[in-house]
Amino acid sequence: MFVYNEKYVSKREGYYYSCPWIEHGLVFFKYKLGICCNCGHEGNAQLLQRNNYVGQKIDWNRIFQVKDIYRKFHKKGKIHTGCVNCPYLKEDKWDNTRYIDNLYISHWSDCNSRCIYCYAANNPEEFKSNYNKSKYNILPIIKEMHEKGILRPGGMISFGGGEPTVLEEFEDLVTYLLDNYYWGIRVHTSGIKYSPALARAINEIRGYVVVSVDSGSKEVFKEVKRVDAYEKVRDTVRKYALQTTFLGRYLVSAKYIIIPGINDTIEEVDKWMNANYDAGLYTTVLDIEEGWYLKNRYNIPPHIYKIIEHAKKRAKKLHSNFELYERLQNVMADKARK
Ligand code: SF4
Ligand code: SF4
């Protein structure tokens, strides 16, 4: 589990290798509590705090004891195997105080979309049969953490996994965080349901929202999302964009996951970018479907590069900020190395 690794031995007094999640992070998953949810690197970790968790009272002392165990080993250069080569691992003079400031809430209990590329949507029992068994409310736990001084502002509070806005407690949860002066609230959403609390978070420059649109037309949207809600999503994007100020112009973005064979045309990407521009968005984000990418990473067809280059140029013309998610950054880096 913890293995000595010379490259993680710090020679500097008081320094050791760790990350913001080991030090001050907590993840609420379906059925478990995690330290982090980063699994894209060699160590492939989703490090656990405890299994079989569905909202039971948390033993905070135990949570921090687990963090102390990591610190003890990491200080000696013995790194958790799941952390090896993780980009978050770095040498620093870490603050060992017992508090949490990075939260990730990944409920996987329901969604209002049925994306063609989503494992849960393609296995409906993931959302349905587990719904009552795995679902628990986070708000009482957040309140307890806040009242006990365990939760502190300063990190990131992220929502993902399933659709956050359909959680019954979502509006109250975000409102509670805002009323108690937290910031860095980050939500990936289908955009099918508009959230006034999120709009407030954007307006106050404390919320960051990514809406997955994946299309520039009603027809392609329906093919990708398998629900008829294109206009609703565009309306949500417009309403969130209206909340942004110049300072907060990066806070709302629309995402387009390229799904080869379905939406991989320049025409569709152009329609998506034009609609974002009309909505008043400053940032657009391009990604590629994970399953396809894993199979085809080293055999990318030329038209995918063309789409990326075209979208970059188009963003420049529209004076928009343009981002590639990690998979497409890899695609371009692989191309440059060829
Ligand atoms: S180093 Fe990476 S894998 Fe390990 S806990 Fe931190 S974020 Fe997770
Ligand atoms: S919005 Fe997310 S959780 Fe919902 S179906 Fe799409 S990928 Fe799955």
C-alpha cells in the first residue's frame, strides 16, 4: 500500500510530498467516503476514507487519523501506491491542521439526461435500483462540519456524478454555503434544470458552472442526450451567462464532447460556438468521448485535428476563451511529438 520511492523523498527540512486532498480533502461517493477521486494517472487511485457509507454519523477523529497515517508514511518517502505519478502530488511544507477545505460531492443517484456516452445512463439500474439505497443528504453533514469548524472556505467545493441540480437538497445546500461565505463552488451540469442558487453563486463570483451541450442543434442534441431539451439547455446557458460580470467572465462555460460518428463535424461545432457567442458566453470547452479516446488515442483520424484547429481559430475570431480538456490536450501533444 505504501511503498518507498526515492523520487518522493524530500531533502528539505519540514517538507514532504502530499496533495490538497490528502491534507484537507473529502469526497462523498455513492456507498463510500473518499480522500480524492483522481484516477487518470498511473497510480489510478480513488483513495478511500471508509466503505459502506450511506450517510451514517461521521467519526471525524477517524477521518483525520487516516490523513495522519498518510502524512506519517509520505514524510518518510513511502508513498501510497495509488498516488504514484499523480500530478497533484508535490513537495511542500504542508499545513497539518485538522480541517477540510476541498469537497467533492459525487452522488450518482439520479440524472435528467441520458447521454449516449454515459455508463450510468446506459445501465438504468445504476440510477434506479440503487436510488433509495445509496441516496443520502449531504446538507446535515455540511452543517455539522461548518458548525464544528471542520469545513473552511479556501478550497474547492465540487459537484459531479449524476446531475447535481436534481438533488432535492441542491438549492438549500448551495444557499447554505453562500450564506456562510464559502466560495469555489464548481458544478458540472446538464443544464436541463436551471438553478437560482447557482445563478447567485455566479453573480457573486463564487460559483463555476460547466454546462454540457455537446451539440449545436436540436436534432444532434437529441441524438447525444436522448432527451428533448435543447431549448431548455440553451435557455439555462443564457440565464447563467447573464449573471457573469467582466471579472467573472470565465465562470460559465459550455462544453462540447466530440463523439465520433455523431457530432464530429465542423458545421455542428460552428453552430455550437455561434450559439454560445449569442448567449454571451466567454468560455467554450472542447473534449472527446472517453471510451472512444481510450481505444483510438494513437490512431486519431485527421478530421478530429481539423475540428480542434477550426474551433480554436473560430474562438479567436469571436474573442472567446477556448479550452481543451485533458484528453484533447493529450491528442494535440501526441500529434506534436509525431
Ligand atoms: S496524490 Fe493524487 S491520487 Fe493521491 S490522494 Fe492526492 S489527488 Fe489523490
Ligand atoms: S449528464 Fe452526466 S450523469 Fe447524466 S447522463 Fe449525461 S454523463 Fe451521465
